[in-house]
Amino acid sequence: MNLIETFQGFVAQVPELVQPLIVALAGAIPFIEGEGAVSIGIIGGIHPVVAAIAAMVGNFLCVAVLVIASSGARTAIVNRNRSREAVLAGTSGGAVESTAAESERGGARKEKFQRAFERYGVPGVSLLGPLLLPTQFTATMLAAAGVGKVRILIWQAVAIVGWTTIVAVIVGSAVYAIR
């Protein structure tokens, strides 16, 4: 008995209705995402289309929750900073200098992301981002940069569907060839 058959035996012990839910949960985990989850599902013996859809849904739902949360957090921070600046405008300049020093610390990382964002835009960062970072991280950074939620979610959906489909075809073909 080879490893694939052994793994498929373990998956077969789980009820068929629960198997796609497990794949969806795996898709929600950063670094596993849709690509890893669809691989797990297909190797586990789940039909490739079912595994791909479950992996895409799990990954996208996680990204959507993070985008909505980080967008809301960004809005709250921007509003708080605006009100703080209005208050500081009436005081001496000492407090303004400490705020400027705090913002310089994260400047290098922010600048690197901003260069990539300016060069490739939302589509490029969303489509090429999974090669370097999980979609959850990329989407959160885009929301923190002030990009609209709908625009982020559309391009992240395109990236998730695209990459998961590519991996599903490759893994499905490989598993079919091994059998």
C-alpha cells in the first residue's frame, strides 16, 4: 500500500459531507490557502472540482473577513489620527515631533510594499502576491494602504480562483497519472 492510498483510507473514514468542510478550513489557513487545501483534498480522494471549490471558498471567506476587519481598523485609526492632529494643532510642537519619530520606524517596510503597489497596482499585487506571501497578508496590506474593500476582494477572488485552479489541474493530473 502506498502513501496516497493510505491517506485516502484516512479521508474515507470521515463522512463525505464533512470532507469538503475540512478542505475549506485548510484553505483558510495562511500558507496552506486554496492551493495547499486543494492538493490535500485531491490527494485525499475528494473529486477535484469539489476540492477546488471548497478550497476557494475557505480561502476567500478568510480573506474577506480580514479585509473587512482591517479596512475598519484603518478607518478608525485614520479618524483618530485626524482628531489627534486637530488637538495637537493648538499645542506646542513637541508632541508632533514624537509622532513623526514613531511613524519613521515602519517606514522601510511600508516603502517597499508601496513601491510594489505603485509598480503593479492592485491586480499585480493580488495576482503575483501568492508567489511570496499568503493572500491573507497581501489583502490586509492592501486594505491598510487604503484600497477599497470591493476592489481588493474582486482581485483576491480572481487570484484565489486562478491559483487554486492551476494547482488543482496539476495535482489532479499527477494523482490520475500515478493511479
